Amino acid sequence: MNDHNRQRVCAPAAFTLIETLTAVLLTALLITAVMSMYYHTRRGIARLAGQLEENRLAREILQKIAEDIDRLAAPGFDATMQFRNKYDNGCNAAQLVLENKFYDSGSPPTPQVYDRIVWQTQYDGWSQSLVLFRMHEGLNLEDKVLEKDAAASPSLGLFIPVADGLTHFEVATVDNESVTAQWVQQTLPTSVRIGVSFAPLQQLPDGRLGVPPELILYRTVAIDRTRFIPYEFVPRKLDAAGVEKEEEKKKEEKKDETTEKTPADNPEQPPAETEKR
């Protein structure tokens, strides 16, 4: 009996119920904190990936339009560019027409369309957004490997959808600070500014529905980059009052330098007479 009691006393003590519950509670709190951090991190990554994907598509659209402008508005062709903008159900819609021609050897020479590309948007009532289309036609083949004849091209004259979900598509020309939203002249502008956005529509400060400028991705494309651009140096216009202050400051500094000179520093000046006692 004594040996049995001695064995019970010497046996290692087990965890109590309160200690077990405390350990389970701390483990649950730790797992909850880790899962919460994981959830917020994953949601932030998904939001950032969505923004990058949206901007990537907008940049690809701007790059493709810039390539079309560089190719069709090249020097040596009779090239024209026309664009129009309109307000369609809260979205800024636009149409851009690029065309260059060549003249055959007939008598008299008649113009032939070598390349004609149209970028335009159409409002989709189902998604309440714009669908961007691109159309190509002319004698030039876009895919010279698969297409052998312009007349047999499967995409000739067809408006092919490029992207949907747009809320802003703008084409304009900027001259200094003036923006022209319509160009129907036969001459080419010096540059065009293209704006694309997939951001949701908001109420602007002027009361109308649209996309804020900070949510629009813009790109400016120069027309005929090989042209001669005259450069003129314009000197900076300084403030007259500031110039006078600078001159007065310089005069005062010179005056201080002359007064601080001693007779030893200025040998031409005779030494001052000592006072007689």
C-alpha cells in the first residue's frame, strides 16, 4: 500500500483542463491572425493585378494605334488623318480614320487607296460601356505570309472588336494649351493625343457623367518624326525688381570691400597722420 502511494506521488503531473483550454484559445487566435493577414494580402495582390492587367490592355491599345499612325502617316505618301469625338451615354466616344494613297501611272494619274485603317467605338447597352473596333482595307496586306491577295483577305473591310468595357476613348490634337477634338482637314496635324480608360463612370465637377482625367491613360504621338523642327532659344525674362535688387547688392558688397581695406593693403593711399599730443 505504501509502495502504491509512493508511485502515485512520484508520477509526472498532467496538464489541467484550464491549461489545455488556454493553449487551444491561443492557437486559435494565432491561426485567426495569420489567416486574416493572408486574406488581406491576397486581396491586395488581386486588386493590384487587376489594375496592372487593366493598364496593360490600355497600353497595348495605345501602342497599336501609335504603330498605325507611324506607318500610315509616313513621309512620301499622300496621307490624311481625320478624327471626331462625341459624348455617348456618359462615355467619350471617338473615331479615327487613317488613310494614305498612291497615284498610278495612268493619264491622268488616279489616286488609289494603299492603306486605310479606322479605329472607332460603339456603345453597348448590355454592358453599358464602349466596344473598340478596328478596320483595315486597301491594297497593302497586313499579313504578307498568310494573305496573298488583298481582295481575298478574310478581314478586308470588317470591323473587328479589339476590346470591350471601355468608358473613355478620346483622340485630339494639342497645340500649346489648346485642344482640338475634331480634325477633318486634308493636312496632317503635328501630333495627336490619345486617351483610353476602363475606369467606372463618375459624376464630374461640372455635373455631367464621365471619367476623371487622373484615371485616363494618355499618349501623345508625333506625326512624321523625321520632319525638321525649328528650335529657337528664348532667354528667360527676369523680374526688373529682382535685377535692381541684385545690382544694389553687388554695389554694397563692392563698397564694403573698399572700406575694409587698410593702408597696408592699398599702397597708393598715403598713411594717415598721427595725432599730435
